[in-house]
Amino acid sequence: MCEFCTQHGEGKKWYLTMENYSRDLLEQDGRREFMAEFLNNFVERTPPGVSQLESLARTPLMRAARSILTRRQKKNHYGQVVPIEEIEQILGQVEGVIRLPCVCRRVTTGNMNARYCYGLTLDKRLRESLDDSFSLETLSPAETAASIRKLDKEGLVHSVWTFKTPYIGGICNCDQDCMAYRLTHARGYYPVMFRGEYIAAVDLDACNGCKNCMRQCQYGAIRFSATNKKVVIDPRACYGCGVCRAGCHRAAIALHARLEDPVAANIW
């Protein structure tokens, strides 16, 4: 299990632990105010912060800063990749779901209404504290599951996010337009979104080399062998999101526990 399961899930998958979604937890430590401030001010706060980070990354100080930034992120707001099957399990245990525009896409694309984010609470005080631009939508668990399955087919990576850890307040669906993807993967500044509990693997007997899965993978973890006309997945690069499966028409890809692979077991 990852460190988050040890710390916040009593050795079980922390994001399937009901307590981490509870209203009691929301009421503590100013979490409601933290969430409102985070969402309402994200667009104004993020570009200057990224510029400072880019400047820092060009100096020797970045190595020490990376450790400090990672600790702060784990304390306040981080994400972990979760496959669609477990997203559906989460939806079965929360009190309600609110769909809202993605604040990351507001910054990176200018699209103010790209609805890829789902809040996992119907808390009235929190909803009323968000500015009107979010135009919140209330969805049933079934409606949410259907919409996220559609995003799965489009190759978006699903993840759960804390707001003052361990409270899990949202599900995001990420690609290269997400700040977490850019900071963690594309630019490698420091981890904001962590790998999932799984890795994907290919059944070479079933694979016909169509490369559809390669188009789905956000992390460049899938390689094609011109000699064998098959694809293989690098367990060190795989985030365990499982969206590659949605592009495979031969059911040739499956997820396996990360800890069962000695190459990937300690890569989060």
C-alpha cells in the first residue's frame, strides 16, 4: 500500500475509507473555508505562483525546495490516481456530487466552463461560499458514474483530491491541461498528483498492435515494438489509471496491484 493508505486508511485503500469523506471531517480545521478560498482564488493565484516556481527551478535551490513543497502539498492538497472501478465505489458511499468547472482549465486554456471536476459533498454553506461563475450542477451517483465513464473513454485520468488531508473533497479528470499534470509529470517540479495502487500490463497473445492504447496514455508509458507488432507497458512510467483499457478492443490490458511488481512497487 502507498503511504497514504498507511497514514489515512489503516492499511487499507485510504480513498475507500468512508471517514475521509465525512461531514465531521469537513467541519474541522477550517476545511470549508480552505476549499472556498482555493476555488474562488485559483485563477488569480496560480499564474504568479507558477512563474515563481519556474524561476526557482532554474536555481540550485530547487532541490531543497522540492522537499518542502512536497510536504506542504501532502498536508494540504494532493491527488492520487484511481481507476474507474474504484471511482464508482467512491460514488456509492458519498452523500452527493456537485459537478463544477475545472479551475485548472480556466488557467491553462481560458475555458471557464470545462466541467471535468466533481465535488463530493452537498454542503450548503460551502456551495453558497463559491462565486457565481461556478454554476454548480447537482448530479446523482448514477449520472456522475455515466459522465466519468465517458471521460474514461476519452482518455482522461481520474484522481481523488484532498482539501486539508485526509479529507477527500473532489474527483478530477486530468490531461495535459491540468496544473497537477504539468507540475508533476510534464515539468517534474514536484509531486502534486501521485501514482495509483495499480499498474497496467498487456496480454501479448491478445494484443494485435493497433496502438489505440498509446493514444489513450497521458504518461507515455506504452511502447510499440515494430518487430513484434505488439505494445508493452513500462511499469516504472505507468500511473495505474487504466484508461488505456478503454482504447483496447481486444481486452488485452488489465490492471494489477503495484506492489506485486518489484520494478514499480516503490514508485509513487
